[in-house]
Amino acid sequence: MIINIFINASLYIPAPFWILTIFQPHLSITKWLVRSYITLIPLGIMYAKTLLPNMHVLQPLWTLNFSEELLQRAFAQPALSSAVWFHTVFHDVFAATWIYIGSYSHERVYRTWVTSLLIAVSMNIGAPLAVILQLLRIVSAFGLPKF
């Protein structure tokens, strides 16, 4: 029940933030909303409230016995799949806050595109890099295969 309330809230809390930063970025209320972190705090609380009680389920995912079945079993639980949603929304709002503050603090609109490009590149590099690091961890634990 509480997870349903959290999911609905996670849709409505960032909506004014997204609308104002996209359509009215130069308004004083937009600047206040972004710099106050008022949208990040409730999202962070919802994220922590759903993730922290279920950390024992995630613990096997950090070992070398990682498998697809283990991942499916872990995220089949409503609390953990909701935690993934809160993680996504929280980090989206956090990245948007960082872009806004970084680009509009000096009243240079062109910096928005540069910062957005840097975040897009880092997000597209992050996932393949995580896979490579996971493979290196497995190789370092078991050694290289012998042909």
C-alpha cells in the first residue's frame, strides 16, 4: 500500500520541477525551486525507505555468485522494483538540478547543451564500463581461461 502511494507521489513531486525547468527556466520561482532541493528530499526519502529494509535481498548480488536468476528473483519483489524506479527518478532530478545550476548560474544558456552532452556521454559510457569491470572482476577471481 505504501509503495503505491510512493510511486504516485514520485510522479507528481517532480512534475512542477520538470515543467518549470523546461518551459520557464528564467523565472525566479524556477531558480528557487531548483536551488532549494525541495524535490530531491522527498524522492530521496522514498528511495531510502524502500531500499534500506530490503538490503538483505540485494546482498547476494554483490558476490561473485551473480546470476540472471538471482537478479530476476531479487527484482520480482515489489519493493525492490519500486526502489529501481525511485533510483531512476531521483537521479534524473539530481542530474537536471546539476545541469540547471551549472548552466544558469553564469547566465550562459549555451552551457546547458555542453553539460547535457557531457551527462549523455557519461551515461552511455557508464553501462558498458560497468560490464567490463564486472568481467574483469570475474577474470581476476578465477584467472584467465586456458585454450
